[in-house]
Amino acid sequence: MSNNLSHQLPAPCLIDSGLIINKDDIRRLLSDLGRVHYLHTIDDRIQSEDDGLILEVFSHPTQATLIANHSVYINLESFDYLELNKTDELENCFDLIQDNRRLRLIPLTNYLQEDDYISNLDTDTFEAMMNEVLSAKLDVDFDDDDFGF
């Protein structure tokens, strides 16, 4: 019997729970979380807790994971692995682990709930953008009329 490398094990499949060490898999899970409630613990003692918005998930050997002013920048190199779990209230949570440090992220945004998705739209910003587009279109039309197009 020979060791044939053509027969490889299938890629991992994790659904709602498990440990993830692959940085690309972790990045995919965290990149679109949006608003989160975070809980930072060391030796199971709460160090800080608040809500924030994930603005960037990256991997760099010397840059820090930063959480301040409700902004969350996660450097995957700050953590050894991610533990995918559910809270006691059965909410999904993502635990980034490094030695005795745990950064728990609980999503506050659920894109499957239409009302939640719609409430995240900033109506004033959307209207301002549309006004700019329409204004630019009118300017172009007006300029074309000046040149006889």
C-alpha cells in the first residue's frame, strides 16, 4: 500500500461552533460583522466591555489590535485562534484567544432581519448623495445645451 497524496482529507466544515486557526477563515468570519458588542477578559476577569464597529480586520506582524472610541481594528496576528460559540442567550459569538486573553465579539447587526438592515441605512447621507448625483447630471445637461449638443 502506498501513500497517495491525491487522496486528501476534505477541508474543514464548521457550523456555529468550533476552533479556527486559519487566518483567512478568521478574516472572512469577522470582516462583515459590522456592529458588535465586545468583551475583553484576561484570566476570565472583565477588563473592558462596550459596543463598537469593526472597521478593519488585517494581519500584520507589528501592528496592534486597537479598540477605542467605538472603533475596532483587529490584527489577526494578535491572536492564536478563534473559537466560534454561542452565548448563554444563544447569540453567536466569536472569541479571539491569545494565551489568557479573550476578546469576545457578539454581532449587533443582523442582515437577515429586513427592519434591522433598513434602520442601518443613513437616510440623510443617501439623500445628500442623490442630490449631488442629480445636481451633477443637471450641470452636465446645462453645459451640453450651452455648446449646442
